[in-house]
Amino acid sequence: MAGTDQSKAAAQPDAAAPVVILVRPQMGENIGAAARAMLNCGLGEMRLVAPRDGWPNPAAEAMASGAVAVLAGAKVYETTAEAVADLNLVLATTARSRDQVKDAYVPREAASVMKAHIAGGHRGGILFGPERAGLENDEVALADAIVHVPLNPAFSSLNLAQAVLLLGYEWYQAGDATPDQSMSGHGEPASVEDREYFLTRLEKELYDGGFLFPETLAPTIRRNLRNLFNRARLTDQDVRTLHGVVSTLLKKEGRSDV
């Protein structure tokens, strides 16, 4: 659909907007189409996790139809955890029901939640999985909540650019920029990096204590722990307190993880 007006400031990406993270995208054309969808909706920051065909990719630029600024600023990461480490609110898009207990939003609700979060001066991002299989369970476990698009149950799959455009459109249309009041007076929301540092420390102690047993169930237990703590929307102070709890328990046992 034609109609771009280069004179409009709204054509520029919004600096106070969620990061779009494409996890293991399989084709440069899909990355380019996603970049075009992003700029349509004022989204400018793209992160790529292990793109299958490498980066940069000429096919992406050809498909972006003018959204080359988004592609030029794209950053590449080896893992999803690294790509979301500096964010404090991560939403994961998924078309499938997951055996994980998380808050779940439709796109319009997700946009409202993200708008309020970013209006409070915090950073947020949206995870989009690879075209063929979507996000892995461990990647969904990194997120604070999931986003599910209610479509025809007999044919609900979207291609990557469609999914980005749908979430981006709801973001662009969301008018409520009221800061998130859930954190008022309780400190800043913890980043994924800080949450993961604590959880990795906790898992080590639980492994040493025999809690992550049997080995076949350990991955599920780890995901359940992440979901439990991520649902709590931990603040920086919460994470420091939890570190103190672990340190006190180790000290009482005459041990230290330092």
C-alpha cells in the first residue's frame, strides 16, 4: 500500500519504543520485511539472534523497501539471553500453548502494558521466534509474559513480518502512556541480566543440594523457577534481597559461593 510521506516526523522511529528481537530468523527477506513493518509503526531498534544466513544480508535490504535505517542499526547476538539482558520487561510471542505458568496477553493488552512500562523510563522488548518452529521453551522462560494472537484455530500461523506488523500496529495505536504504577515506591525493575545472574546462582546451589533431580526433569524445574520469579516482576531491591537470602543460608551452613 502506497502513501509514505517523507515530510512527516511520524515516519521516524520512536526512541521510546520496545526493541524487536528476531530469534534465529531464517531468511534475509523476512528480516527485511520485518524492518519495513517496524518502521511503518515507528519502531526502530532491531536485534537479531543467530540469523541463519548470517548478517548483513543483501536480501534483507532489498525487501526492506526503504527501511534500511532499521537494518543498518540492527545488532547481532549469539543467544537470546544476551539479546534481552539489558531489558526489564520482555514479552514473548507464541502461537502455541505452553506448559508454563505466565501472564498472557492479546496484542492490544500487550501494547498497553509495554506502553506504561516504557513511559516509566524502563526498557522493554518483544521476542519473535524463527519462522518454522517458533521460540524454544527456555527462551519463553526468559520472558515476563507471553503474547498470543487469537486467530482461526484451524489456521493461526503468521509469517514473521505479519507478526511484527500486528504487534507494532497495536503499539502505535496505544494511546495510554501512563507510567507503570506497580513499581511505584519499590525501586526499579530488575534487568533480565540481573535476574539471570541470581537464578544461575540459585540453580548452582540447588544442584549441589540435590534439588535438580532427576537429571531428566532438571530443565523443566529450571524453567519453572524462572517463571515463578519472573511472574513476581522483581525489582533491583528484590534481587539484592534474594542474593542476601542465599548468602545467609550458605553462611549458616559454613559454606560460601564466593
